[in-house]
Amino acid sequence: MNSSPPRPASWTRTLAGAILLASSLQAFAAASEYAAPAGPSQALRATHQRLSDKLGRSSFGRPVQLDSRETPGGLEGDIYAVIEHPLPEVRAAFTGSAHWCELLTLHINNRRCRVSTTPQGRETLTLYVVRRYDKPVDQAFELPFAYRVASATPEYLSVELSAASGPLGTSNYRVTLEAVALDERKSFVHFSYSYDHNMMVRLATQAYLATFGRDKVGFTEVGKTADGKPEYIGGLRGLVERNAMRYFLTLDAYLSTDAADAAERRQRHWFAGAEQYPRQLHEVDLETYLALKREDRQRDGGTGAPSSR
């Protein structure tokens, strides 16, 4: 009988290593195939970790981070914040289109909000927005938002509002709130506000901001003035930062004030929040603001957010 010559020891070790490597790769591939991808709650927690340093030394006097950018077709503002409210409280406050109507009308330019349901069962809220706070309601433009709770679990909340078209050449409005529990007392929230605009609107807005609106600024520091004071971003990014902060403050006022205290206490809370940043957000005195909102409540039957269900 012929016998094969013995294999060299080095060849045997190489073969064994190749077999072991192939087995390891197969096991890794199988594990990867069935591993669940990171969900939105994990992604938001990762964002909290990434922003922890910025949140800890925020210039807002509380753990808040504001980012803005010009997108290819429009503008986007994002606010991240740690809030002293447990997630169940956040979920209860921001689940329901009627709640959103109540909080959105705290914004000085939002004069009315109506809730309705489509024949397909989808919730819609229509916001009536004036270009300037002192304009009459009959000059307001309508902004119909589709309302959707994308996720509501014990650990994570995501609410989305979207409007395909808006006034004056604007479109694709997107308002998103997501929140994740940090512990039994605190939550981390992300609020996003964005929209698209056509080139004509973009140029007209830039022209206004370069002339009549040249003193309007946002919150991002871009340098220092000659006397050492912060110099803030202006232009289109300043515009979206101001509006994103105004809307974030509506969320804060709605969440921080007991419903039993009714509308005026929430309005006072919103106004006080805005007045913390007079350089960016001051427009009127408190009595003028309250008078406008009182007029809105009286016109709409005392709620400011009538329903057409």
C-alpha cells in the first residue's frame, strides 16, 4: 500500500488556521444577520452622550443645544435639551392633536388652530399664522399639518407634524418631537423644525434680512464685537433659530404649567421664556401679548383651539 508523505507541520498549522478563520467569519455573518439594528431610542441616547459636554456648558443657562443649517431647499433648526420631567409626563402632554393646538397657539404669530379628522381617520391640525403679530386673523394663512404619533413606548416618544404645502412659496413643513427617558425624573428631548422654500422666497427673505431685518439675529455665536460682546448669526439661519426657539418654548410652557392653571398662565410662562433672550425674541410687552391671546380665546369660544371633529 502506498502512503502519502507526511505534511510539514507549518502546512498543517496554516490549514487549521484557515478553517478556524472561516468558521469565525460564518458565525459573525450569522450573528450580524439576526442582530437587531439600533432603534430610535438608542440613537437618541447616543446623541445625548455625544452632546453631553455642550449641554453641560450651554450658554442658555440650562442644558439646551440649538443647531441650524441651510438645507439644499430650505432651512432646519434642531433643539436638544435635558428637561426635569419624566417621560410618562412628556408622553401625556404631547400625545394628542388637541394638545398640540393648545401649545402651538402660545407662539405670538399663531392666532388660531383647528383640529379635524379625515374620513380615513387621520388627524389634522390647521394652524392660522399671521406674518406679524398685529395683523388681523382674517389675514392669516392656513397651515394644515398631518399629525402622527410615530412611537409611544415606556422608553421613547416620537410625534410628527407635516404639511406638504405652505404660504408664499414655502413647502414641506416638518415638526418633530422625540424624547427618551434618562431616569425617573429627567428626559432628553429633540425638537426639529424645518421647511423648504423656492428661490424667489429665498431671495426675497435674504433681501429683507439685509435691509429692514438686518438687526435680527439668532443664537449661534460667530465671533465677538469690538467691545467683547457675543456676535450672533444673522440671515436665514438666524431666522430659523428664532422660530425654532419660540416653538421649543411653547413645548416648555405647556409641559411646565398645570392644565388646571389654564391658558393665561401658560401664556405668561411662554412670554417669560422668550424674554430671557430679548436680543433675539423680544417683540411686544406682556400686556399686548396677553391681550392678543385673550382676543383669540374669546373669538374661538374660550379655548383658542376649536375642534371640527
